[in-house]
Amino acid sequence: MTTPATEQVLAAATGSTGGLGKIATVLASGVIYARLDNTGFGRTDHVTWRVKCNKAHAVQLYRSRTLVDSATITLASMADGETGPILQGLTNIAEDTAASASWAARKYYTGGADDTADAVQLAALLNADYAIVTAGTSVADTDKLVITTDEGAHTIVAAAAADYPNSKYGLNVTAGTELASIILAINHKANVTCASAAAGDTITINKDGKDYVFTGHATTTTAANREWDIADDDTAAAALVTCINDATYGVPGVTASASGAVVSLARDSQADVFTLRSSNSTRLATATAGGVPGVIAAATGATGELSITPVWTKALTVTEAGDQLTVTDIDTPGIYATSELGVVTVVPGTPATGGEKATVIEAQTGTGAGHCACAQTTLASLAKDGSATTGVADNSTTAGTLYDSSCYGWDYLYCGVTNSDGADAATIVVAATVY
């Protein structure tokens, strides 16, 4: 007996496959483009699309060689309290007071310098997975965060004194200072502290079985020789960073950064495991990583709030214990946002390369009419597959109407659905089954 093919729900208000096709209602005369990834199917596989809509609508099928889904969000003096964009069915809100711009409530700061600054804030919110608020005065061994990534669970726990290599943040009576300590605990990486390094002192990073040896020099930095200037502690740290990050002579898969005399070393991917050792534990003290690899924590600007955004981990969940920490899942599944000159561009993906990809991108203006313009840019890169089916009546009392297409070796198939009602929004479901 042949096993029935499984239907994928690619666009729906609720119940989409993996949550990657979540949309709001489709505005009057609006259109969505739902994508089927065909890269794992054969050239002659058959596809049945199912489209359900509670308004008159039109359906057009498309093909594409590449993943082309995209939408732009242009900000123009968003006013305090205006909503927009509504992205993937989630409403984002402009907030002109930094301390009140709570990411947990999907508020982004719009009281900055200009639209470009506002767009940076919006993109950061859209890329974050979690918002965490601390009330301060945590209780040791009670208040903790469990952050689970591709590498398993990492526990960040409150303690009487901070111990970042051992994943402990410091208790404090104020939310602000405790927030800063939590961020340091999550972001803690393997590091080197420069303290009057001498010429000839070495730092060795072993990566993929190879030793990369960096040697202190009294006066100069020469990346080709892996020599770094140790004139003073801050200079030494900056010079070591230059050598480690050098495209030719540095350490592949490792990115260094300096804060004063301390050099921190971040892995660029899960596979980029390394060890660190020093020729002198006093002048060049080293510490192992105690934070959570693959994520970055940052203060959002709202009172007592930080965000956690994936850098390379594909899996990310955060839970809390105790009563002083509040964790909110703010993920917009399967989308990645970038910003430039007041415009946010949204595409399928995540900050982590190879993560899940949304099967539809829907952006709406909200109440910020004239201040938030959303444009669907997917169509420009699609090739039509046959003629449109127009004048389709409301079929919401059934499971929908079926449409057939074949893969023919194209990597991606799309189903475009237009709400033909000029006055009211439509509830739409798009699904596909491959045989």
C-alpha cells in the first residue's frame, strides 16, 4: 500500500507547518506569495496546491530557480504609539521613550536621531528570539536562565558574586546593574588579559589540529609574522586582535575583539572549536568560555530588559526559574531583517546561516499610514506558470480549491493569491502536497 503524501501548510493565520507560514488577514486587494521548496524533489514530481479564501480571489502559480521572497519596510517619522509593520501576523509598535521600548511587547525605539536609527532598532527586534526582564535582587541558586542551543543546555545562574567563566551573574539590588551582569555572563567567551606582556610572550590558539602562535614584539605589529605590539596593555590587546583576525595569517573560524586590555575570542560556527594557551599566566592570563556560544545578549534600552539573538545556533530556547526573571518568546519565525537608510528588508532565514526559512512573507502598514510603507518585492523575480485563475468565489465553507502543477526541475514553486475584494481583508490558507 502506498503511503499518502503529506500536505504542507505554507500560509495561514494559524496551523502553518512549523509555524513558518504564519500570516495575518490579507488586506483588500492585497497579495501573498507562498513558497514550496522543491530542492528535495524530482524533476517530474507532481504538486497539488490547495487554496482556501473567504473572499473572491485570484490564483497564479509561479516558478523560480532561487529563493526570492522579499519585502521592504520604509519608515518615515513613525509617531509614538503607531503600529507597524505587522509582519507575519505580529504587530510591532513605535515607542519614542527608550526606557518604555519593551521588546517583550514588540515595541521598538523611534525617538532616536532619524529614520535610519529607527530602522536599525526595528531590524534588531525582528531578528531577536527572546526578551528577558530582570527585576533585580535575584536570589542565588533560585533565579536562573536555561538557554538551549545546538550544543545543548547552558545554565546562567545568580550568585552572590559574578563568576563569568562559570556562568554566574552577580546579584544586585538594581535591575540595571544586574542586567549588565547577566549580559556579561551570557556573552562570556574565552579570553586573554594583557598585563604588561613582554617581548617574546606568546598566545597559542589550536584550531583543527594546527597551532597558531602569536608572539609579542616590543614595538611593531606584523600580521605576516604573527607578531603584535606590546607597548602598553590596551595597545597589546588591539594589536593581538589585528593579528588573530587577519584574513591570511589569522585563525580561520575565530573572531577576536578587544575591550581595554582584554581580548575575547568568539567561534564563528558550531564547528569552529579551538583551545587557547599562554606562555605566561600572569602577563597573559587566559580564561575559558563560560557563556552561551552561538548567541548574543544585548540591552534593548527598555528598563531591565535584554534580548537574545542567535548568531550561529539554529536551535534556541530560553526558560527561567525563580521569580525575578521574566522570559518572553518574541521570535518572528523564519525571517531575517537588515536595515539601510530607513528601510528594513526582510527575507526568509535567520541570523544563523542555514536556519529555518519562512514559507511566506507578509508585511502590512498598521496604523502608521504614511509613516510605514510596506512593499512586497517577491513578484519581480518570479516566472509565471500558466495563466491566472481569476474570479474565484469565496470557498471558505469547503477545504478550498485544488490547483495542479509539476516541478520540472525548478528549485522553488510559488502560489500567488490575490484578495479580489476591494473593501475587506481576507482569511487565506495556502497548502501544497507533492506526489
